[in-house]
Amino acid sequence: MVKLVAMFKRPADTDSFEGHYRNVHLGLIRKMPGMKRLDISKVTGGLMSTPEFYRMAEMYFEDQTALNQAIMSPQGMAAARDLLGFAKDIVQLFYAEVSE
């Protein structure tokens, strides 16, 4: 299993970010084909320092092929366009292999 991870730095306007994220972006993400699970987290603190990040989304797929297909699908492209429109400067995206 692999996951696509989106890490968001704290936005300048958290209320505006939350409104768009919850009311628009998550709906687009949930339409991505082949996604097995979606975990959304809000960073609330750190152990050794103040965390750099504000929110994290983890989108799970069966394998890298399924992830690639989801990203390149019309639904994935719509989610990407939206992401660039509201969070381009505060988001980092990467994928990771899920270990047992």
C-alpha cells in the first residue's frame, strides 16, 4: 500500500483556509478513484519544537499504479487545480510506502 501525503504549513488566514478546505477541497479529494482511505489531521503541538505544519492529509491507495492513476484522473486533476489555487505556497506533497 502507498499513500499520498499533503502537509500544509499554517495559512495566514486559518478561517478562510478551513472553509475552503472543508467545503470544497475535501469533496474533490474524496472523488479520486481507487482511494482506499483518507485520514485528515490537524497538528496541535510538538514534543521538541513548535511544529512547522498546520494540517496533514493522508490518501491511501493499493499500490503506486493506483496512486498514479488517481492523480492523473479527471478527479485528481480537479483536486490538483484547486490545491494550487488556494494552498500553492503552503503545501508539500509526497508519497510513501506503508510498512507493516
